[in-house]
Amino acid sequence: MTTRGVDEAIGAIARRQFGVFSRRQALECGATRSLIQRRLAAGLWMPVADGVYRLRDLPSSWHASLFTAVLATTGPAVVSHEAAAALHELATFRPGRVVVTIRHGAGRKRSGVTVHQLDDVAPEHLTTLDALPVTTGARTILDIAAVCRRGRVAHVVEEALADGQVTIEQLCACFDAVARPGKPGVKTLRPLLAAHSPGYMPPGTKLERLLLRVLRSGGLPRPVLQYPFPGRLPGEGRVDAAYPEAKLIIEADSRRWHTRRKDFAVDRHRDNEATLAGWRTLRFTWTDLIRDPASVTAAVRAALEARHEASGSAIRTPQPRD
């Protein structure tokens, strides 16, 4: 490729990225180290961070600063927290702050940039806005709950739901995926979700989070967590999860649960009581959920469909996603 062709290719990338581009991108377009040095010496390219440049003819901007922060990290980075809230135009947030999230150990701090290190940002928590990698609206609300006052977060949730920027289902699904004891923002967001989704019970254990993730990945509706045990005798506690309309109980047994014979006997008694009350119980182990999630979702789907057919219900369970 000619020098002119290299400059045009880099210029096209820079214009998509609000004037900035990385050294790696320049090299991928065919630039040589000597060409890079000549463009810098001539002032045509302006260094804005280690390994990141801006075309002189394109103005600096907040978006350019966000792109610079993303490109300047040594690992994948995503615009998050207050900056993502501004990109999503969530209430009370305006352009200005530069905030990104990276995995632990994936980069270093830089002046003027707030860097969060989180390992629970899943692919479904990511989207693209203005060509920038950014957390989704639901994930952004969860993140700002960790750094903003409760009143502000409540206002953001109210406005985002009212304007259709997110749905309560999206917020609950995101919360289900990452909530854990001690995670910042969980205590702030939990009561807000419960207020907007009557009957919503967030997962309280790692096993419950795993069960919800398996069911969601299989395209199944979310069950009710910690549902009152439907046996004949009152006060017999709760079940891990249930589909009340289908009278289906799902119990998830930990890796150590069945090493105790007494617990095994209690399980059988509870299952029998539920059966006599007209409920069916499906039990899955930690190993089932980890090693064979497809069989778990297939069994739950078959049980739901059998109950719906028997009752003549019009409710249909989602089919597996391709």
C-alpha cells in the first residue's frame, strides 16, 4: 500500500473514533515505525496517551477522550459507570467524566481517567454506542448503584423504566447474574428492584445464581426463588425455586448436601409431601448445573410443557435458542 493509502486508511479509522487511533491500528493499516515518527515530528499526529494519537485536523472532545481511554489500556476496556450513564442519557448524568472498566490486572491508571477493575462484566452486559464499547443500560445502572447515592440511583431507575430505556426484566436479569454478598451496589439496588417487581426475590447464594443462569441460557422463564413450601403442613420452610402456575418445584443440591444421610431423608420426605399436594419436584446437583446444563433445561422445559398440557393452559415455554 502506498503512503497515501496508509494515511487514508488511518484517517478513516480516526474519523470513526472521534479523531483518535492507536499505534497498533496504524501498524495494521501498513504504517511503518519511520512513518509514525515522521507524522509525529511534522505535528500531523498528536500523542494523547501511550500508543494513542489524534489527527491534528480533528478537534478534541469528550468522545475522543473516551476512545483514548479505551485504546490506551493493555487489555479490553469498556466505557462504564458515570460515563456510560451519560452515553445512555440516563437522568442526571451529563458528558464529562471519563470512566472505563477493565479486568483485574489488565491495565494501569492514567491521569484524568477513572478505571474500575471488575471480572463479572459478561458479554451480554456489553453494547456499542457512538462506536464505543459500553456497558448496557441495565449493567450501567447496577454499576452506578455502587458509586452513587441511593436517592440518585432511585431517580435513575424510575426515569429509565418510565422512558423505556431499560425494562425491569433486564435489570433483574443483570442483578441475578452478578449479585453476591458484599458486592458494592447490591444493597442499594435490591429494594428498588423489589419495589418495581412485586414478588421478585434476588438470588442469595452462588448456587441460586448458577441455577438462574442455566435456566436463562436455555431460554426458560425465571422461576420464583425461595417459594413457600407447598406441603400439607405449615411452617415447612421454602424451596429453592418454583413455577407456581405449573406446580413445579426445582431444588438445587450443593456439592456436599448428599454426603449427609439425614439431609437425604429430609429431602425425600419433603418431595413426598409436595407430591401429595399436587406438585412435582425436580432435583439437580451442582455437577448437573456445571457439566450438563442442557439436560437440566430440557428436563425443566419438558416438565413445564407437561403441566401446561395437562391443565389446558395457554402458557407456552420458550423454545431453545439456536
